[in-house]
Amino acid sequence: MGNYSKWYHPYTINEKYSERVAYFSMEYAIHQALKTYSGGLGYLAGSHMRSAFDLRQNLIGIGVLWKYGYYDQVRNDDTSMRVQFQKKYYTFLEDTGITVQVNIHNNPVWVKALVLPAETFGTAPMYFLTTDIPENDYLSRTITHRLYDPELPARIAQSIVLGIGGAKVVEALGGAAVFHMNEAHALPLVFHLYDKYRDLQEVKKRFVFTTHTPEKAGNEEQEVKLLNQMSFFGTLPVEEACELIGCHDGVLNYTLTALRMAKVANGVSKLHGEVARDMWYGYDGVCEIKSITNAQNVAYWQNPALKLAMEAKDKERMLELKAQMKKPLFEVVADQTGKLFKPEVLTIVWARRFAGYKRADLLLFDLHRFFELINREGQAVQVIWAGKPYPFDFGAINLFNKIIEISRHKSNVAVLTGYELDLSAKLKQGADVWLNTPRRPREASGTSGMTAAMNGAINFSVQDGWLPEFGKHGHNSFLFPIVDTNLPDLEQDQTDYTNMMHILENEVIPTYYLDQDKWVEMMENSMKEVNAYFGSERMADEYYRIMYQEMAAATYPVKPEVAATQVS
């Protein structure tokens, strides 16, 4: 066992990545056994932590140990979706001996740090925070129970635990040169830093920020009065906090505040960088917003045998492997739905978080035409949906259940529950076509298409997020024509649907069944080109070069270790 009460890495730090960085994220998707994520933000952060390990970077992850995870997606008696909250226990996390104190609603709360040793899953060392310890009263213990708790005061408390509790854990480990906040959930961190240095420029020297979405729900706004009651600003007087961030209307926007406190920020694709600059550059005091395109860890996600076949340009072997890769997915389909899918049939997968703008039901816009599509004579199609709605978004849950209802008596349509890392991997390995249907430009990145491409699935997508940097229609993807985003949503949906069905019926299906050479060539192009740029080692390297190192000269000297394990 290592000494986890000080900053440590089990590897020799690569001198290119020597700045000490603490990376804060509300969720991480590391391994099927560790339920600390809801969706794409967590998948992205998990790949970042893996690539930090692979590159031997001097970085640690700070997160929260969710007692009930996000939720378990299971089924009711009639096969509709049910939300289940089940306690999680992890024997592979180790006690650091570090416990820090934060103030929540003027009440002292103890925060304990457990470590995921770097060697366990091949990640940078990761520290998971919990308030579910005997030192706390019952209400305080529940703060770290549910990721994105539906109760607003609980969510604010979660931000304080991650931001201020996490900062104090980093200080107990010996401090960091750079604090990187992945989305604005950990925002109290910036007030803690300001209270420590009492100089905005000193905070800027240490703080960088990644914004992940143009969606309103991802750019939280709360009343300053409530935040102050919850002790969101730490020991900083509320008047001083508001003056500092230019908040004069009684409402604090998390993203805007982070952008005003950071030295530099980034969007998560070139297109999202443009969207973010359009959104935020009109406000005073906003830092530069660059672009660092999200990516995923190739070694974790890609089928190694398929990669070897692609590199050897062995087209027959690629097709043979793709048929084999469908079998584990189709076993899940059979187990959950009683349907036997066929490996030779074109398999379309739509799988991601169920949010309205992602349009899970676009393929069902015209049900009569959908049923004709899946029953084409000699060119049948199999369709699989999967994904987790937010557990209290009843509209999204109803949509999920509506698709289950439509699929119930169709032998080649399935809706799967339990969309977590293992099922995600099976879906990407088993898909022929990875369908992506967001309203442009609302998908900031959309990394699921990257890991699908790594496994020989062809992206069939709206040109949003990362796709404009990758997709070439008929070469490595099938792409929807760009629709005028000034049109009403319904008109955009109708146009996208018409274009999608035309491409599906006249290009995708005929290519799969009648031009196998072209299909395998597209698989090969897709795999080769996604590996070349959309692997997360490139991304983790860019964060150091573009975001961290320009700050290095201005950072404060870091003490090698701090002896105390109780920090208040």
C-alpha cells in the first residue's frame, strides 16, 4: 500500500508533463464496477484519467464517491423502465487518512477522501470524497448519496463538497500548481482560492476551466441569496463575492463565473468553441475560450483484434470479426427482450443519454415508414436503442417507455436497459451504424461516436460536436446535410428526418448489402482516422501544452508534503 496522504504517482513523471494538476469533475466513468458517472461527461473524464496514466502525467483526479451511484436502470414487471437506487460498496478504494471540514448551511461537515490507486484500473491517482461517515449527522451524510440529486440544496451542497472539500484535500496532499475544473459543478473552488490569495490575478494563475455544453441545464443559474445561505462562497463575504464576479442582479451563473475567474477556458470541439465564444464573449471579464476537442482512450475502448485486422488491411478478417463482435450484444438483446438478432443483418444503434435535444425518436417520426424500413425485402434492418434518462425527467422516461412499447412485438427492434460502460462497449462493438441525431449545434462533442468508430461502426450523424472535424460523407461516415438552425424546431426535425431516411434508404442500406468492398473500406477509413486524432492521449497532451504550461511560470511553489491529516 502506498502513502496516500501525500501527492504520489506510481510512475516516474514524464518531464513534458511535470506541472502538478488537480482535475475536478463531478463524475468519472472508469470501470463497470465503479458507479460514479451518468453519461458523456463521465466517459470523457474517465478516458482523460487513463491517458494521464499512459503519458505519466503529474495529474490527479478529484471526484465524489456516490453511495447510490447515478441510479440502476432496471425494469418493471411489464418491461418498462424502473429507477432503482442501490447502495454501492467498493473494497478496492483505500483510506488516505485525510479528512477535511467544509461549511454547509453554516454547519460543519466532514469530508473523507478515499483513493483509487493508479494501478487498480490504470488511471492517474484519483481521490473520491464522501460525507457518508459517522462524524456527520444524517442529513450531511446524504450529500454524497446521489449524483445530481433532484433536491436543489443537496446539489448546492455537492458542489461545496467537491469544490471546497476537494481543494482542501489537494492542499493536504501538498498542493497543486493548476486546478482544472471539468464543467462548473465544483464552482465553490474558485471562492476558496480567492479567499486564500485575496487577488483575482493569483486565482487566474492557478485556475483553468472546461465548459461542456450550450444547454441551459449545463449552465446552472441560482439565486445568490440561496447560495449564500448554503455557504457556497466559503468564508468569503457575499458582497465581496458578488463584486468580484460582477454579479449584480441577484442571480449567479456558474459558467459565467468560472469564465471570469479562469486564466483560460476551452470548449470541447472546434464547433463548440465557436458556439461558446458566441455565447459568452458578450459579457465583461470573460477569459479566452480555446478549443480542445474531446477524445476517448483507444486502448480501453477498441477491440484489439479488429485493430490488428485493420492495420493488416485484411478486409475478410474485419468482416468476420465484426460478425463475432455482434454476438455478445445480441446475447444481451435476447436476455432482456427474448429476441434473436442475426449477425448478418444491418444493425443500427442509437445509444446515449436520453435528453430532449438528442431526439431519440427521430427515426420514429413516421411510424409507417419505420415499419417499412425494418421489413425491407432482402435488406432487413435491426435497430437497438439504449440510454439513461435523468431519473427524475419523467418526459424522457416516458419517451424511453414509448419506444419499448413500439418495439415490443417487433422481432428486430430492441430497447436495452443498464446503459453503463460494459453495455456501451458491447453496443459500439456490435453496431454496424452508430446513429446520432441531436439538434445542431446543441451537442458540444458527442464522444460515443468516436468509440463506435474505433470498433468499425459507421457514424450516421448530424454534423454537430466533433463530427465536422472527422466526418467525410461516403468516406468514413454518412452525414446529414446541415439544416438552417433559425427554423422552428419542428421544421428542423422534419428536414433532418427527410434527409436521414433518404440517406438510409438510398445509401446506407444499399452500400451494406450490395457493395461490401465499399462498406469495409469505410470501416477501415473510420477506424484509422478516429485513432489518428480522437484518441485521448492527444487530448491529455493538449491540455498540458495549451492550458497548463502557459500558467506554469506564474504558479506558486508547492510544498512536497503536508504532515497533517486533519485539515479544517
